[in-house]
Amino acid sequence: GTEWEKHTVMVGGSGDCAMSVMGCEQFSGGAFYATNICPDAPSVDLLSAPVTAAVAPEPTASCTYKSSFPPFSDTCEEFYGEYSVESAAAECASVADGSVFAAGEPCAVKATDEFMGVCVNKAGTEWEKHTVMVGGSGDCAMSVMGCEQFSGGAFYATNICPDAPSVDLLSAPVTAAVAPEPTASCTYKSSFPPFSDTCEEFYGEYSVESAAAECASVADGSVFAAGEPCAVKATDEFMGVCVNKAGTEWEKH
């Protein structure tokens, strides 16, 4: 949904689903959308139409608690999409002892000087959730890693963490997760399990030149196609799409 959106199109069989989801969400910090080969993942059909704004006018609810992960700071989650007050309350009660639930309220920690950023999980889906994080500049690297590598989210920062995408990107609706046509695509043999044929699509503000340069660097023998979507989508082995950096200037599928 941003000027640097890119899609990695993945192929394989049902036995490759778990490894592909893990590779997308835990190692590359993306969001995985699947065909019916992988029925337990969000459907790739979600990518065929515009997604909702990254931030609704008001969340369904929020949940404040002390994080059990470094930097062990005060943390607050906001629930969007199709969360009901009841389902959000149940999730809040399970996340930590002493959690505080607030129906219809955003996270109060956003108003403090320690508001460091937001980790967006399942962006544009019915279970979108934002974890609002607080801390100092020394906590940025650990927070980004925790968000993108361990929870599979996308981290947006205040000026406390200037090297991360700005949280201001969350103040307005994002564009469709998939543009009518990508700027380009790049096909190569993956170097990660299940070592399958893989194709990336570049969207948003990627130029043909910047996409070509990235394609050339990703693997030996990569094949670049300007203005073309991934051909592997038309095969029976099309398994899903890993959306990276959703809502940032470098989004790629």
C-alpha cells in the first residue's frame, strides 16, 4: 500500500506451507496470503481489492499491559477490523496478568513522550491489530526486531527511532495492496527452504531501474521483467504471496 510495495510470489505444495509462512513472517517480516493450497493462512483473495486504511478512525478497543519481551516496557494493543468488544476483551485477558481493557478507546500511551512506535500485524485483514510501544532511542533496534522478525509485523516509528518508517504513514488510508500492474517482477530460485521457484513483484514508487538493480542482487540467474506480473501465479503450484513492508515506502510482494 505504499510507494515501495513488492510481492514475493511463492510456489510449492501443501507440505511447504508452514516453512513458507515462517520464512515470510518471521525472517522477512512480511505478511503471507495463500491460495487454497495453504488453507490455514489468510486468503490471497484479500489482495485482489483495495485494503482498508491502516488505521480506522477509532479502534474497537485497547489493551494495556507490561511486555514480557525486551525492552519489557509498558505496551498497549489496539484492535481493528472485525474484532468485537468481546473477542478483543478475551484476547486482552489472555495476553498478560494485570492487563487493562478499554472498549472503544485508543492507547493512552500514544500521548506520552516515550511513545516510540507501532507494530502493525495482519494489516488490511479482518484481524488487524496494532501494538503501541514506548521506550527510548536505545530500545529501537530491539523493538523493530521483535516486531518484524518475531511477530511478523511492520514497525512504524516516531522521531525517537528515525531509521524506521514514520508512524505518520498510519494517519491516512493506504492504497490497494496490489496495484493494477506491478512496476516489474523478478523470478529466481529461492535460497531458503523449500528452495522453490520464487517471484517478486515491485509496486508503488519502485522505478524500473531500482527494481532491476534489486532483482540482479537477489540471486544468480534471476530473470527481470519490466511491467510484468509474476507468471507463476498462473500455475497450479501458486501457493501464496508474502507481503513485505506493508504500508511503508518499500512494500514488496
